[in-house]
Amino acid sequence: MATIEKLCSPIFVQAFDKEIEELDDCYDEFPYFISQETAVHYADEIQAALDRDSSDLDEVGGLMEYFYDNDPDIEKTVNEKVRSLFVGVEVHEGKLWGVATIERTEPLTLAEYDRLKDYISGQYADGFGEGFEQRPIKVGHEELYVSLWSHEDSFFIDTQREFNKRLGIEPTRPDSDLKQIRFIDPQYTELFRIPDGGSILVTRPMGEMYPGVQEQWVGICKYLDDYHVSINGECYHICQFAEIQQRIGATVMPEPEPEVIGGFRVSHRTFVRDLVFKLGHNPDAVHPYGTWRCNKADPGNNYWGHYWADRSTALTDFLRRADAARTDTPYDHTVLMRQEQKPSLRDTLKQNAERSKAEFGDQPSSPKKFAEMEI
């Protein structure tokens, strides 16, 4: 399904009054500028002139016929996604603005928007716009010359959302809706929304190495803006996240109800035939991570809990339990427990330093002291 989108920018209008020019031969050297507010009265004439100049363009693609970019990948994807580009004018907030209307089949990435804006700016400055601004638009006894571009820093090309925000006409929403996180498919069709701080449940196949095995994980989501979300601390564009999940064959849904096992909130599940293995976290527990197993038919009856001091070890136990069930091989988690309890090199060095300090004091021992000790 094609989507119509508009990119807005200021226009600049100069006028010559032909009646005064007939009285003063030098008048044409001093045109007067018309504000965007006044230009509203000439919107129909300016649009008609743009349509006239656009009649020489491709009827289907318009200015997209000439789109190019130094990056061949960007050029290819933008040409695939954007079917057409035509230039017009519209009135917003009492002013007349330039509008580039595009028809696209897929959402554009931020990089693709930037390159498309650069292309439009180039057309306004040196291509389509250069020829247009040199042809007069006759309105009564006046001649108008309209520029679609300016070298001034104040010139911009905005998407509709950026433009609305710039003008302060962003649609007002109730406070309860200000931080709703959208989840979409790669075609930008909205699937559902969750509140800021809500969670999603992602279910995906484990891949060719683990046939028939599914994994679930819970994503804690934080609103960044209408197009970006933090999921378990990782930042995503909402379309980027949708494309990733589609590529790996995952499904995404709001988490119906957080599962809690003895104070541990479940964050991961792996399904192996009739069994379910779970990983959970309770920051207030002595051992804050745990893993369990249960039967699919009785998901509330969780048993054989293993409890761990750190997430890395707990995740290892979680994966090994599921893998042992998948391959029908025995698994002894006490081996992992002994590895966890074995002090690390850092802890060993720290203990040695503390023992040395207790034995010899804060100052390093001198050779004399050691000699005396030997005697």
C-alpha cells in the first residue's frame, strides 16, 4: 500500500509592479519582497505555475526520475521505496509554504530521508527550482518571481511531523497518551501500543541448530520519542525493531501478565517438547537469579529451582538445562555451582593483599626486617 507524505520548506517571493515600472525605467532594479503571509493571496497562481513547469516531467515519477546519490545502496533503496515526487504549495498557519509530495511504498530510514532532502534541496537550488524562479508569474499588473530555496541558514526541509513541531502545531494528546510506545510491522502498520515502562513478550525459533525449540524473552520498554524505544537498555527505531523480528521469524505481543516465581520475575523461557525452562530475577534475594523447569500442561508448577549469584552463571545454567533436555543428555548443575564458588583471580589477589596487610602492616617490609625474622 502506497503512502503519501509531504516535506515542507519556506518559499521566497519577489514582485515587480509593471504599472510603476512604466513610469520609472529604473524600477525593475528594485523589486519588493512579499511575505509568506501575503503570498497566501497568490497561492492559486503559484500552484498553477508549478503545475505548468511540472508538465515536462515524467507523469508517474515526477522529479524522482532524476534521483541519484553517491551511495549506490542509498540510491537503490530510495528509488525502490519512493514512486513519485512533485512540487506544490500549501497554506499552513496563515503562511504559504513549499511542499514536496512523495508517494512511497515503504518507510524510509533516517539516512534515506536525509539523502532525499539533500536531493530536493539540490533540485530547488539548481535544477527544477532554478528554472522556475526565472519565469515570471503574472498576477494583474504584478510579476512574481518565486524561489523554492535560499542559501540562508534559516532554510530547511522538514517532514510533516518535523514541520508541525517547528510551528508548534503538534497534535495535542492527553497526558496519559504522551508516552505510548508503538509497535509496528515493517510496513508501518501499527500492531499495538504499551505505556512507558511496559513490557513485551517476544517468541522466536532458536534456529537450525535447535530444531523445534522456541525461546521467549521479556523486553522492558522505555519511551524515547514517537519513533524510538529502549528495550532492555538497547535503543531501537521502531521500524528497525520490526524488521529484525520479521527477519528471525519472531512474534511480538504485550506481556499479558508478568510471571513471578517466589518473588523472581521471569525474563526468559525456552520450550523443549513438553517442558518449559525459565530464568528469573529478584534483586532483593541473596542469590538474585534463578532457573526452573515445568511442564507445558502445568505452567504454574515450577520445580527444581537453581539459584545463582550472578546473571552470567544463571544464563549458562538456563541454556544448559534446556540443551540437556533437547539432546536427552544428563546435566549436573553442581559442577557449575563449584565453578561459581571457586574464587576468581581478582578475589584471590585481594585476599592475599589483605592477609599480607594483616601480617606485616601497611608499610612494605624492609630487607632488615626479613633478616631479623629469619634469625
